[in-house]
Amino acid sequence: MSELTEWAYHLAESLLAEPLPRRWQHCLGVAERARTIAPILGQDAELMEAAAVLHDIGYSPDLAKTGFHPLDGARYLRDVANADARVVNLVAHHSCAWMEAEARGLREDLEGEFPLEGAHLNDALCYCDMNTTPDGAPTNPVDRVNEIAGRYGPDSLIGKFIRRAEPEILACTSRVLERIAHAKRQPM
């Protein structure tokens, strides 16, 4: 394990394991999905695993300030943890966060403070998140979106956001699966 990923696991565990054990299990599962797609990430594989295990730290009661976990987590990583800027940006923008930020009136804050990383990395983190259940097990994005909408309710802000984001979530998954298939077709 690299220094970056070791640090990320320790930090995420310290913020989530005790107050939010199920969220911690989800983050571990998302990081596991990141390891499974490492071959298409090349030198960014460790970066992705670190972002994956940290992506939901903004739910920690110690960090939740705005109630918008991507922004709260990214601000903590930037301002307190002095994290790698690319990890911070991936956490800030994970899983179509801009759509939820827009619904919360926080899109200008999100986009003004945190630049987007490459599309292939944002796709990869969305893929990892949306192919992991709340308990950390593998799933598929259709079931994951349905689970989120069901948990929060179809008329809630999150329920509406996740349905609006569903086409892009499915597109992210499709692009990642296409890259995996392409990599498997390449001669050794």
C-alpha cells in the first residue's frame, strides 16, 4: 500500500468507523471497486483508491457543516488534512455532485473552490461509488440509484437529484466498462 492510500484509509476510518460504521463499510467497498479497475487507471490507480476510501468523509458528524457531504469532505481535506489537491477535487465532484450542489444552491461554491479532474477519473470514481451498496458489497448502478431514491424518498432533494443524475451515472459506468473491455482486448 502506498503512503497516500495508507494515509487515506487511516483518515477515513478515524472519521467514519465509529460514528457511521455502515458508511465506513461503503467506503471500503468503493475502494475495493477502485482496486478492480486499477489496470485502466495506470499511474492514477493509487490516487483513485485514496479518493474512493475518502469520498464520503463529509458525512462525518465532525465535518458536516453545509449538509452537502462532497463539499464538506473536500473542504476538510483541503483546509485541515492538507490532502493532495487531486484527491480533494475528486472527493468534491464525486458521483455527479454538481447536480446536487445546484439543487442546494451550492454549485458556484463547489465549482469555484474545486476544479474538475480529468473526465476519466471522475467517471471511475462514479463507477466505483455507484457499483457499491451502502454495506460495501458489489451492485449495479440501476439497483444503487433505486436504493438511494428509496432510502431518501422520491420527493426528497436527494431522491430528485439521484433520478436527475441517473442518465449520467449510467453513462459513466458505460464509459468505464468500455475502457475495461478495450484494455482486455489489447495484446500483452
